[in-house]
Amino acid sequence: MPEPTFFLNKSLGPVSIVRPTTDALNGAVAAVKGLTADGLFFDPVTSQNTGIVNRLLELAEEADAARRT
């Protein structure tokens, strides 16, 4: 259950932030794959995903692998 928290500044009021519990289905890679499956990066001229998808996946993998220290 999301709990109210203050985001950026208390003057903005409380908000609820929902965070994924696992990266497997809810992490950055899953987000890029979902957007790709939805056709967001589809180029109708070539009938393929644009070249940005590979770079986004690289960045997403790095993001999912990151750990706070």
C-alpha cells in the first residue's frame, strides 16, 4: 500500500508514490520492453523499431543493476 509522503517540497502537499517490488516485471528494462511492444519506437518506413531501442535497453539494464550504497 502506498503511504503519503512529501515530494520535492512540503508546500506541494503529500503524495503517494508507488514503487515496484521487483525489477523483473516492473523495472526499467520491463518499461522499455513494454513501450517497445506498444509500438512507441516503431518506424513505419522500415517496419522496424528505431535504433534508439538498443541504447534505451542498455541504459535500462544499467539502471536496474544500480544499487544504492
